[in-house]
Amino acid sequence: MSYKTIEVTEKPGVWIVCLNRPRKYNAYDMDMYTEIRDVLHSANDEPSVKALILTGKGKYFSSGNDLSNFLQVDVSNKQQMLEFAQQSGDMLYEFVDAFIRFKKILIGAVNGPAVGIGVSSLALFDLVYSVSDATFLTPFMALGQSPEACSSLRFYELMGPRATEMLVLGKKFSAQDALESNLVHKV
């Protein structure tokens, strides 16, 4: 299968999915959300797949949402705004649901800075490995957004009170901070 925003390498028992928008620091656009959802469904249905690894191409794991997604909407058109909000909400629901329903081992290989959805989705993985110079940032409050991908629940389960530092205060965590907070399993 051919993808626009990800690369999928099939090895015996393992699919390696690489976020492939390095010029945009692997920011999630609508296509990337859909393609990751679809590849998770495909890997889930493929008996030979035992695990899936998600990583990023280039310097970033992911810079989060591609904010140009939101420039596609005429803010003076209330109906268009409502339709975009509904479509975006449905897409995010399906994306997160694909992670939750994934029955195989899901491994995050954080190869560089992770922001927003690039961080919040990590709480849905079975294992997360990180390079030592990676950073983890969830700027939701600064952007006037709410945390996504079940992070308002999963972060507290994994990280305890440190979750507040990341989700509410927007503190940037180092790889070592993420390891000590149980977001990352090994650096």
C-alpha cells in the first residue's frame, strides 16, 4: 500500500512505521492521522504481525499538529467551522480508537523532539524508547486547547503528579525526565 505521510517497512513479525514529513518536522496533518489509523487497522488484522514500531524521519519524532490544518477554514463561516470541528473530532476519535484497539505490541521509538499529539499518544503505547536528546512538550494550555489522545487520564496513571507539570503547566521534559516519570521506558 502507498502512503503520502508515512513509510511502512514490513519485516518478519514487525511493521516499522516512520512518520515521513521531515520538512514539517513530522507534524500531523489530516492525511497522517488517517494513514496511521489505517496502518494500525491493517497490522491488527495481519496475523503475521506481532509488533508495530512508530518512529519519525529526520530530526523530530513529531512537532504535533500541523497548525495549517486550521487555516483551511473560513472563520467567518459558522457552518464551515462547525463542519470542520465535527470532522476533526471524528478523525481524532478514530485515530485514538485505533491505538486503544490495537492488539499487538506497540512500540514508540522517539528519535528527537516530540510535541503535542506526538507526546500525548505515547501514553497509548506498550513500550517507548527515546534517544537521550529528545524533549517532550505538550503546549495545550498555551494554545488554548485541551489535552488529546486520552492523555488527561493516561498521563496521571503513568506519571502521577508530574502529569500536571506537563499537561497543565506546559513544562518541557527531557528524555531523562520522561524516563523518571514513566512516560518513556528506556533512554
